[in-house]
Amino acid sequence: MAAFFARTICAFIALLLATAVSADKTDIVEFGASRMVGEVKGMERGKLRLKTDATDTIDIDWAEVTALVTGQYLRIETRDGKFFYASLQPGAANKHLALAGAGIQEIHMDDVAALEPIKATFWERLGIDTSLGYSYAKSNDVTQLNINATFLTIQKLDHATYHYRRNALVRPATTSRCAAP
């Protein structure tokens, strides 16, 4: 009885570990007569990057992809400049994507210009751009200090950008000399 219990526990733990290891490899890509399972790393310039266990990362021509299913949230950019933040489900027609998380909306795969996965944690989604500048004009003795910072975070269904800009201009006090009479 104890051996059966121990084997059952070990089998359950092995099943949990196998599920945890393959949990992020659930994206399905169909192209031609092939179907691959892996993790979508993105799509730009007409190439879909897919990471698989067997072949590491491969590039698939986007024009050949007939279906894409992923549970991860993506930033989807269309050719007309629109952005969507959603996971992808199979569409009703061939070469259509159903955007889950952006309402019930379908787009044709030929209209997609880029795909970018949205990271899981806040710190992975955070982007910070800073700059510091200093200038001095000797001709009029003016010193200028510029500090700029941009904070960008992409949420699952929206994005937010915060800007901080501070410019300081220092001019010397002007003194005039009076000529003696």
C-alpha cells in the first residue's frame, strides 16, 4: 500500500513538472501542411519567429502561415497603423485571426504588420529612456542644463507613456559699470 502511494505521488509530481516545463510552449502555428508547437517570439518584416524545443528559434514566412493560436498577450500592429493588445484564436475563415481580449474582432492575417509578445511582469514591460545635456555659451555666458526622462509601460489591453522634462537656463547677473564723470 505504501509503495502504491509513493508511486502515485511520484507520478503526480512528474506530471506537474512536465506541465510546468511545457506550459509556455503552447502556441500553435500552421503553415502549408505543417503544424508546429512552440512559443511565438514575434513577427516583423514578414517573418514569424517561433521558438521550439527541437530546433530552437526558427523563422517562418508570414505569407505561408494559415493559422496561429496563442494564449500569450501580443501587441498586434496592422498595416494601417492600428494597435491591438490581445491573444490570438483561430478565426472563422481561413487566414483570419480572432483577437481575444479586444472584444470579438477578427482581422485578416495579410493586414498584420508586426507581432510583439507582452512580457509577464511589470518590470519586464517597463521601458525607461533618459538623457542629460549641458551646454555653455561663452559669448553671453549662458549655461543650460537639460534633463529628460520617458517612462513607458505596456499593459495587456492598453499602454501608457509618462514624460518628465526639465530644462534649466542659467544667465549671469548683469552688471554695468558707470563711467566716472
